Amino acid sequence: MPDPNLLPIDAAHEILAVFGITEPTAVYERQVKPDGFDHAGLWDVIADASPFVFIIDHRAALPDELARIAPAVAELGAELTVDVFHGTASLADVEQAFSGTIPAVNLDRCR
């Protein structure tokens, strides 16, 4: 009988694909179990490998972090510009609306 605390492997793969993860990584290999992923393990994979999830240290230089974020926003169909004045960054300005769709995940299959 499958472990009720694990997200089935097929459902986990759908979720990972939404976050741009389509190939196994070292963290994936450490976290995957024969029947799927526990929630913490799935988050570890997403946080490690997704080009759309950013964990920013408060000590990091904001312009450097925004330089990592802008390409991910562009992949979603929007242009991100950053104005830097006197060594600090202003609020990022999204110049056009997102276009296209983000794949939906049937969450009923994940329970």
C-alpha cells in the first residue's frame, strides 16, 4: 500500500515541470523515494533546481539578484527592467503584461 504521506511520483513530476524542472538533479536523486516525494523533499528539489524560485539572502546586492530574476521573468513573457541609482536598485518595473499560460496541475491527483 502506498504511503499516504508521499506525493505520488507522477504528480510530483507534473509539479516539478511547472517549476521548469524536467531532468533529475543531485538533490532530486537524494530526495526521491520509490513511491514519490514527501513535501519537504519536493520543496528541496524545487528550491534547488527551479529557474523560477529565488531565495535571496538579505545581505545580497539587490541589483545582482535582480539580474538573476530578469531572465526567468522573460521566460514567462514579460520584460523586467531595473534602474540602479547610487548603488541601490529601485522597484523593478514590469513593462508588459504576462502573456501565455502557466501549465495547470490537477491538485486532486496530489492528495
